[in-house]
Amino acid sequence: MKILVTGGAGFIGSAVVRQAVGQGHSVVNLDALTYAACLANVASVADDPLYAFEHADICDRAAMDHILAQHRPDAIMHLAAESHVDRSIDGPGAFIQTNITGTYTLLEAARSYWEAQGKPEEFRFHHISTDEVYGSLGAEGQFTEETPYDPRSPYSASKAASDHLVRAWAETYGLPVVLTNCSNNYGPYHFPEKLIPVVILNALHGKLIPVYGKGENVRDWLYVEDHADALLTVLTRGQLGRSYNIGGENEARNIDLVTMICDLLDQHRPDAAPHADLITYVADRPGHDLRYAIDPTRIRQELGWRPSVTLEQGLAKTVAWYLENPDWWQPLLDRDGVGARLGKA
């Protein structure tokens, strides 16, 4: 299968690219190379004959038409997105442009291409989204595929809009689509503005580790390579028109997650004082959802998929990777906004 992956130089997209090539698929990596993209993420497959790269913006319709006509993919996996909630609070315009207008542009290009190819039955447009579109949970309950949408941030609202567009193109035009909504990802190559890499890198540099509010927000953590495996499973075996929630089955409060990372660093890079002494509580961001949790019953029962990595195993792998790969993350620390407190509106 030849797969066009949008956002393939980003965190999740690059994991999909690496895994898809490893499984023997031909992959076209389409990426605009914005601030969070890094071609080093796909260096391990860059010279593989199954891999190709296209530098383009999904908002550029002419470029999308040209790339689709040139490469003639069997499927599109749409991961390109602005994804950092704090940045969406600080500057929502980029999220509206990329996540909504970009998805619309890509859908129209995909529809035109699919129709020009004679509407092949095997074609798939796989839209990758987030559990944040469902809003916030209390202490009990989980998100299912039937949970009503209730986005609370500019980021989640823009992703909810893109989900609705994909479903509308399927209903109105018959475009063959599958959708997935995932929980919080973590692992190697995670851009150093998100919680887990911030904790690791701040601790390594003896800087304060900021934790929003009281650290009681709960997330379900999904190891990125597990997520990539799930996405390829849905692409190749998922039911047309169906959505699948992908979770890690690893819920944790933010403060407990941060403490686990500090304990791992104490083991591998002991300092004069425990790294947890660097934890500092900061004012919560606006609209901070209390808890996310995914019910993964559908993907488990229909496709036989479940996560293979526990949170303890995944954090150990992630901390070890960052300790072993300073040449990857060091240059990224100078990029715009990295290390700054965003989303203070």
C-alpha cells in the first residue's frame, strides 16, 4: 500500500512513517515543516526506497492536487495539525487555519483525486483526532465513540470542527473515511514543549518543573509507538465510516506522572537533591479540562488491538531515550516559544 502521511515530520506522524515503512508500505511524508516538525524524526527511513518527502502546506490546494496526482496514494493518513493547547490560547488563528481550513482543503483535494481515479473501493481517508473534542470528565466515566462533542479550548474546538468536516464529506460526497480519536501521546521524539519532555529537560538542567494548578488533572497516556500501530490497524482493517477511540489504558494525575519521571531521573542521573524538589505549582491555564479517559472497547473487540506498553514501561523508555539523544533535543530548545509559559490569557 502507498500511504500519504500529512504531518509526517511531527511527533505522532513520524512514528507512523517509521512504522509504516517498517511494515513494507510505501510512504509519502507531506509536511510544511513548521516549528514543531523535525526531519531528524524520520532519519532512520530517509534513505529507504519506500520513503519519499514532500515539503508542502495542506492549505495549498494546488500543491495538494499536484502531490496526489504525482504519487497516486492508496490512502491518506491526515495527522498534520497545530496541537499544543497552550499555543492555541495564546494564538488561536493558526489553529483555525491549519486544523479547519487545512483539513477542508485536503478533503477537497482527496475527493477530486478519488473521483478522478474512478472512486476505487480500497481508497481510504484516515483522519486522526484527539479525545479533547469530548470535553472534560468528572471522577468517573470514559469517552466512547458516542460521547457528545464538548470542546473547551481553541485547539480542541478546531479539531472538533475538522472531525465534523470529515464526516460531512463522507455523508455528502461518499468519500471513504475512517476516524480515530486518541488520548495523550508520549515517547521518543516528543517536541520539548509538552509536559513529559518539559519535565525531563527542566530536571536535567536544574530548572523548576511547572505543574498547573494542584497537578490533579488526569490524562490517559498512550505510548506513541502503540498509537502508530493502532492507526495502521484502523487504516487497513477498520470499518469504512467508523470512528475508533484509541487509549493507552494508563490513567494518571499530572503530579503523579511528574513524580514518576523525577524518580526515574534520580535513578539514572542522581543530583545533590531529589529532582522532585524542582516541582513548582503555577497558575492553571484557562479552561483546563479535569480528566480524560478513553473506553477502547470498540477497537479491542472489532480489530483485536490493545496497547502493549504500560505507563511505567513507557516512561522508562522515554526517559532513557532523552538521556541518550541530546543531539536531537538540544537544537530544538532554541525554537520559538520552547521553554516559555504560553496560554496565560
